[in-house]
Amino acid sequence: MKKLLLGMVGLVAVSGSAMAADLPARPYKAPPPIVAVYDWTGFYIGANGGWGDSRNCWGIVPLAGATIADGCASRSGGVFGGQLGYRWQSGQFVFGLEAQGDWADLSGSRVSIINPLFSTGVKVDAVGLFTGQIGYAWNNALLYLKGGAATTRNRFDVWTTAGGINVASASSNRWGGTVGVGFEYGFAPNWSFGIEYDRLFMGDSNNSFSVPNPLLVGAVNRVSQDVDLLTLRINYRFGGPGAVVARY
């Protein structure tokens, strides 16, 4: 009986080995590919350039009485400058802070409605933005909104319509607010290119000329200002290309 039992065990073992040998080999499965996901986190610095338009409405404020409107005009020209900032990414949301400074050439003139013997002019030669950002990223594509403070440097002039003789001038640095929207695309691990639109709301400001106001003696001029900026941007971000993750 014992010999019979040992023989049956041996037969089962031999049969199992033979069946295992007949089974096909399992195919090799490669590990999931390792890909780099673009990460917008880090400090960056860049340059921008494009077009700007400054709309100004003049008014005269006499010593007593309400403001006398003197018409509006727009001045368009080029802008060029740079920006620096920091962004950090959480999931697909991107948050940031940025400072931007641009040289500008937004100048123009018009004949005064109040006193056509004179013409008035405004020139904006510098623009600054200090903003926060919030955006949404699709890997290396980023759409964002921005908003914060804005400043412009302005020069106001009055000259004779006939002959163009400058008779009065004033300069001012004006502060206001700004909102904007932009799109940026990372075309290399640390480089990105984008387009941005900003609207600056600079409000009203009273300015006294260097001499008595030739438009109306004893009055000061009040100038309102709104600025539109459309710029192309290129940025270099310091740091690595992003987190490396397994994508299935």
C-alpha cells in the first residue's frame, strides 16, 4: 500500500511538470513610459514689446465753478520693456506676482475747443505694472488673468496753433489700476512665448502748468487717462524642466 501511494505521488509530480513545460511563456510587458510634465513654478525674467494707446480727455477747472470740458483724443505708439516675476503651480492652477516696466512713445496733439488759438498735447513715455496672476495650465500652455496697480509718466504741453510755440508745460507720474489677460506657451523646458492685453484705468488728475494757464488764466487743467496695451512677451524661467512622472 505504501509503495502504491508513493507511486501515485510521483506520477502526479511528473504530470504537473510536464503540463507546466507545455504552458506558453508570459509575454514581456514594458514599464509605463516616463514623461516630463511642464511645471510653471519658478522665478522668470523676460522682454516684451508691442502697441499702446492712451486716451486723454482735457478739462479746465477755473478758480470757481465746474470743470469745463475741452475734448478728448487718443495717442497711439510703440512700447518696449521687460518683466520679472515668480509663479507657483498647484495641480493645473498657476499663481504669480509680476512687475513690468516699459518705455513708451504715445504722443499726440489737438486744437483746444475752449481756445482754438492754442493746441494741447500729451506724451506718455513710461508705463509700469505691479500685478498678481491666476491661471490654468494645460501642460505647457497657460491662460491667465492679472490685475493690480499701474503707473504712467506723462508730459502735458500747450503751444500756439499758429507757429507751434510752446507756452506751457507740466509733468506728472500718475497711479491707477489695471486688469489684463494673457496666453503663454512653453516652447522649450525653460522658455515661453506669449501675448497679453492690459487695460489701465488712470482716473482724473489736476495739473498746474509752469506758467499761468494760457487756455484760461487762473485755471488748472484736469486730464483723465485710460491706456490699452497689447504686447508680445518672451520669458526665461529659472529651474528644471518640471516633475518627471509615469504616464499610463
